[in-house]
Amino acid sequence: MNTLPRAITARFFPNPDSYNALRKHWSDLINSEHRHELSAAHHLLYLALIGKDWRKAFTPLTNQRKLDNGAFWNWGMFRALPAVHLKCHEEDLLAPFGGLISPQMLSDLRNLLPIAGAYLYKPSDFASGSFPFEAYSEKNNQNAIMPLHKEETHE
């Protein structure tokens, strides 16, 4: 699955206003002088939370000279994805979002994102300009990915 259905994306946010607030905040952040402080992991986090195919932000390397000189191992995607997964990066990752993304939202998102590292793939896996893995895991059904919020349960 390369994009998230709206039903899953909606579960990250307590209400539509919080989704719109995140989009507005991101727009303001990208157009501010603080945009240079954002890392690839911040971009990945934002795109994943709104359900977009975050992989499109990372162009596969095809320049053979760069690949010969080790660029594949230092590709930003291979640093950004683990940064989203690792708890030790959580505070720095959430800081620019001003509380609009909670640790629980990040935890729920981690369950959907693949763990892809440079040592799991080789440059030829990306040679066609495509990715050898999906942007989101579809091994779990919608309810198993994230439990229903209290207001959605029928108790």
C-alpha cells in the first residue's frame, strides 16, 4: 500500500480540525526561516501522517559515479526512516510540530512504516527508479493497525 486510506489517516487525528491545523502549521513552517532546520525525517513524518506516499520525497539514486563512490549507503531515506522509528529521536522529531503530533500518533504511525535500511537492499534494487518495498504495511487489517478511539467503540 503506497498511500493510506482516509479511514486510517483519520485515526491519527482526534478531529478534522487537528488535521487541518497540522496542514496549516506545516505550510507556515515550510514558508518560514525555520524551514532549513527541518530534516528529511520531519518531511517523511508529515507526509506519512497525512497518508501520502512519502517515498516520492526520496529520488532513487541512479548516477553510477555517485553509486560507485558510496552515495547509496548515505542516502537520506536510509537515515530518515530509522529516525522516525527510533524512540531516541522522538523529542527532536516532534519538536517542530508544536504539540500537533503526539507521541501516540508517532507510535501508531511506526506500526505502518517499513523498516528499510541500506544493508537490506542493493543499489540495483532501485535501478528502475522504483522502490522494492511498499510505503505502508498492509499485513494488518485496519482495526489491528490502530485500535478504535473511545468515541468509536460501541460499549
